[in-house]
Amino acid sequence: MRGHLLRRLPSALLVLFVSSVLIFGILRLVPGDPATSLAGPDAGPETVAAIREQLGLNESLPAQYAHWIGGLATGDLGPSYAIGGRTADLIGDGLGATVELTLAAMLFVAVLGTAFGVLGATARRGWVRALVRVLTTGALSVPPFVTGVLLVLLFAVLLGVLPAGGRVPLLTAPDLAVQYLVLPALCLALPSAAVVGRYLQDGIERALAEDYVRTATAAGVRPRRLLWRHVLPNAAPPVVTLLGMQTGHLLGGAVLVEAIFAWPGLGRLAEQALTRRDYPVVQDLLLLLVTVFVLVQLLTDLVHAWLDPRIRWE
């Protein structure tokens, strides 16, 4: 297992390096100047030049990149240009909310995806399979902002059982916090749950066609025991990899979902920073998301190798 991890590390480090260069370069191509935005529309050229000097924007691009990476290496993320305060503090304040939302969404993905996959592959009644197909197609087809509005209308406005938006810290009032968490987590999770469900359904159907299933059935093994003890473990390894890949989609989708439900996480911070051309905050946020995605992929590879020993010897 250690050798498997060591083989994956170089590619992960290369991805982080290339991502950092792309993030830094693309931000500099976006129209607009942080100094002009900070100075205001009535500021003169001297004021803008002074702000650029103060922020270090007059340095060459390689020097600015080296300064940014050097700060990351030492843990100094620097100050925010426009929002105010230290970049590390701003990210730290929103990180907990986004991690909470993403983990809750992953739980929904695992539960709903398993339900969709099992019912779609094993349900004896045709209307159940048709319902699963309709639900997964709808989850994949409807944009998240439409899904969010529909969830708010149904559960917050018509039924009045869940709040429409906002957040309560989980450790402060767990019961109330879960109520605020359900709708944004469900909205974020539905597309990924549909993908996982369809992938798992295909895997289960292929496994059910194997000879060992027919042999076990002929030997009198109960269908439920056969499904959960033999079929699902054989269909699970590719789905575990897919779950890891869906983490990136959840992190990216959290930006929009947080805006819909007024969730005070990194998505709202990214929106504010992009609007104000706050380079340090945007750079650090994007690289943080890439780093989390790479780490999740590494963990997913290890879990996949643990579930399927053949991968360790590839």
C-alpha cells in the first residue's frame, strides 16, 4: 500500500504545480485592475500607481508568483486587498461551513446513490425502475439553481418544515443546524447521487449476470444476502473511485448552492473576492480547492487498492 501511494505522489505534486501556475496566470488575464478598483472611479493616476506599488503589482509576474508560493510555503497567506483582514482568517471563517455542507452532501450522495442503484437494478416491479429512471434523469437535467428554488418552495414555503436559508453552527444547536443544512446539502448532492446511482446500477446488473451468482442462487442463498454480501462488494470499487471524483463537482457546485441558500462558506467568499479583484483571496481559495480534490483522489486510490488488491500490483 505504501508503494502504491509513492507511485501516485509525483503526479499529485505535478497537478498542484500546474494548477498554481494556471490559477495565477488566468487571474492576471481577467479584465480589471485591483488598484483601480480599490482607488475608486475618481482617483488620479498617482493614487492608482501608489496602490499598485503598495500591493506589489508593479513587480514582474514571475516575482509575484514566487512571492505568493513563498508565502504559502511559510504559512503566510498575506492580507486581503479589498475585503479586509488576513486571507488566512477569511478562508478559515468560511472553510468550516463549506466542509460541513460538502460532507453532508457526500452523505446524501452515498445514501441516495446506493438506493437508486440497488432499486434500479433489482426492483421486480417495472414502475419502481421507471420511477428511479425519472428521478435520476431529473436530477441530472435540472440546473442546481432551479432545484434549489423548487426545494425552497416545497419544504420552506408550502410545507414550512425547513428554513429557506442561512446557517446555524453545528456545535451550537445541532438539531436546528441540521434543519438549515438539509436543503442546501440535498440540492448539492442530487446530480452526483444520480451519477453514482446509474453507475452502481450498471455494476450490479453486470455482477448479477456472473456465474457465481447463478451458482449461489441454485445453492439456496437468499437474494438479499447474495446482494449485500457478494454482489455489492464486487460492484463497489469503481463506485468508490467515482465518489472521489464527485468530490470535485461538489466543491465546485458549493459556490452556487451557497449563494442560493445564503450559506456563509467559501463560495460566498469567492464571489466577493472575484467581484473586487482580490487576487490573494481568489488564488488561495482556488488552490485550496484543487489541493483538497487531489488529496481526496489519493485517498480514493488507496481505498480502491484496499478493496481490489489487484490494483496494488499494476
